[in-house]
Amino acid sequence: MNLVDSIDKERLPNHLAIIMDGNGRWAKKQGFLRAFGHERGSESVKEIIRTCIQLGIQNLTLYAFSTENWNRPKLEVDTLMKILVKSLRKELATLEEKKIRLNTIGNFEKLPSSAQKELSSVIERTKNNDKMTLTLALSYGSREEIVNAVKTISDKVKNNIISIDSIDDSIINEHLYTHNLPDVDLLIRTSGEHRISNFLLWQIAYAELYFTDILWPDFKEHDLYEAIISYQKRERRFGKTSEQIK
């Protein structure tokens, strides 16, 4: 039996998030510059998007560039931004054909103007697509996101737009970058690291976590199948007992 045949299409994660880690280490192992690893990593991005579409996953969020990544060598940062712009231009036709809506989360204004322009164009061109929402976390940091939400909510309380007593989970959700997305069901991290790295800290409160030693450029279709099969074997209780779930 093929791995895909073991997947229950009725119990797919509605929102899959991936920390795409290991591009630089993959390149180093091959004797190449880190930039080459990012180029090869973009091939895995395309394969995983295609696989998610085939499976019927509705929401895919990829950790493409964190707020901390700005501290990397300038050459690597510049290369990443060039790959982003090139990929957006190259893949627009596919996004439109497959009815994929592009979305971004993060500090958009910190990105180079060329990246901002390309992103805005593709987001506008794909805004009515409804097969899947592809979200790129760019210049993203979850702590910064939460701090910004707290500031905005505090200002609204100060100006009597909302009352302090009305603040609950839903109010906070409304002020996060991900206000138009459901909570994460499955979070995958590649490369053998076992940490969250400031990614969607609020949104993964009840997510299932899956860690693999595979470096991102080597993460392919069958690896995603294995992650989803692992996810489907778990009992998601959301604080309840097994007996209550059953």
C-alpha cells in the first residue's frame, strides 16, 4: 500500500504550518554556499504545496523569514529576498491555475521594496482563489505580533472603543496577523531541531508537533505523508479525557 492510501482524507489538518529548517546545513554538507541551499529549498516548497493541494489541505503556512533572520549575513539575506521575488514571478501562473490564494504575515514594511511590490501584486491577483490559502511568514516574529496586538487593544480600551471586560481569546485573535486563519492543527519542523523559534506561539496552543531530522531541501511528498499519518494516529483531546472524546 502506498503511504498516501493510509491517509484518511476526512481527518486532514485544516491548517498545516511548517518551519522549513536546514537549507544552510544542507548546502554545507554538499560543499556549496548557503544560498544554494535556499535555492534547493524552494523546490521542496513547490512540491509540498502541490502535495497539499492534491490532499485537500485548506491552509498552509510556511515560516519563510523570521524577524531574527535579519541578523544573518547581508549576502544571505539579499539572496533570500531575490529568491522570494523570483519565485513569486515564476509561480504566479501556478497559483492562479490551482486556485491558491497568497497571504502574508509579518512586518511587511521591513521587506525590500521589490519584494513588497511583488507580494502585493500576487496577493491582489490571487485574492479570490479558494482552493487553498498559502501564507508566507516573512519578517515574522510571534512575540512582536503579540506585542503589537496588545498595543492596539490597549489603545482601543483607552479610547473607549472596546471595554477591558470584553477582552477574551476572540478579541486577541482579531488583532493578530492571522486573524483570517484558523488555529494550527499540525506544525512540522525539519532538520532535527526541537524548538518553535518564535513561530505562531498563540496559534499552536493545541497543535500537534512533528519533528524530523530531514533537512528541508530533502523533505518531499512521502515525508509529508508520514507526518500526516503520525498526526492522524494521535488523539486530540483539547483538555478533555479520552472517554469524553469517544
